Amino acid sequence: MATSGSVNFSMTARQICTAALELVNIIAIGDTPSAEDATKALEQLNLMVKTWGADPKPKLWQLTEASLTLAASTAAYTASPVTLARKVVSARRRTGTGTAQSDIPLRVNSRMDYDDKSNKLSTGSPLEVYFDPQRATRVLYVWPVPDATIAASTTIRLTYLRVIEDLDSLADDFDVPQEWLEVLEYGLAARLSVPYDLWLTNPTKAAKIEERASSLYAQLSTYDSEDASIFLQPA
């Protein structure tokens, strides 16, 4: 028998919510969740995915590269792609085009390092960036600040961990790779075990779901990392 030749399997938020509610015995297999149960499951699903975004282990599918257009005499930037970033991993100053293009690594500063600069509006080719991810606004600061000539010939290339997209409705697809779908199902079921009292009515099943959810997340977190060489040298 021939294989399908496709690799596009996916599930919607509704399908994951339904599967998780089946696991915790809220609905029978094949039944449709009530609007109240579906809303509760979607709420917990969003909370779980947002918590995953704060995991210190970077997920490769969150790593994104984008270009930031510089503006003359401007130190702070709040437009895209800054609005989509959760953490800036690295930055480069790019000049030139085509075969003459050149990237220079920039230092990603801490808040203290940036705050301690005596003149934050010093003019020159950028050497450092500082990313400030506040609740309402995310800001990227560039230092030194480019003048008109530098801004016109230079862009900043950012590699950042992006914020995982919200699930605004049950019809939404997930902003995760397909290998994470089972983790979503069991992770959501583990979360729902508490508000739906599965730990009281069927503690054995609740424990199995929790164990499976933890095992899957650990497996995927280990798998979803970049293979790279490590070089050590004396300080």
C-alpha cells in the first residue's frame, strides 16, 4: 500500500479541547462539548500555551529572524518585529547589498548595562541593543543612535523568541508544529483534571494523564533543541 505522501496533519483548538474533555470523562467519545465546557477548555489551553512561552528552554519553532529598519536620531523602537518578540537572542548590524552585504554582531545588553550609559543618544554605527519586554509595550533600544546617513545604509537583523499566538476561537489552528499536538491534548487534560475533579473521582486516571503530559513535554523539550558544537577556552 502506498503512503499518503502528505505531512500536513493538524488539529484545531476545538478538536484538542474535545479530545481533552473526553480524556477527563466530561463527555463521551464522539459527543460534542457544551458551550460552557468548550469555553473553559479553550481558556485553559491559552493559559497553558502562554506558560510554555516562558519556558527558559528555547523552542526552535519560536526562533524567528527579522529585519528592523533604523530611523535617524532614534534610540527606541516599538514597531514590528519588536512587538512580536518575547526575548532577543542575538542581533547583527547589516550593511551593503548582494555579495557586498556584511553582518557585524551586536552585543545584547542587560537593563543595567543600558541604564548605566551616560549618554544614550550618542551618535554612530550601532554596537549594542537592549530589549525591554514590558507588559503593554515591547521596546528595543539601539546604541549608539544612527544619524541619517547610517540609518539609510544600515538595518538591524534580530533573532528572537517570538510570542506564541493566541487562540481566539475554537476554529483556530495552533501556532505550534504538529509534533506538539499530543502534548497539547494531554497537557490540557491534565489541567482540566483539577477544575473537573478527576483527581477525586478517578485519581488513578488523573495520575496517568499527568504522567503522560509531563513525559511528552519533557520529550519534546529535549528534542526541540539545536545541535551545535561547544568550544571551551581559558578565561
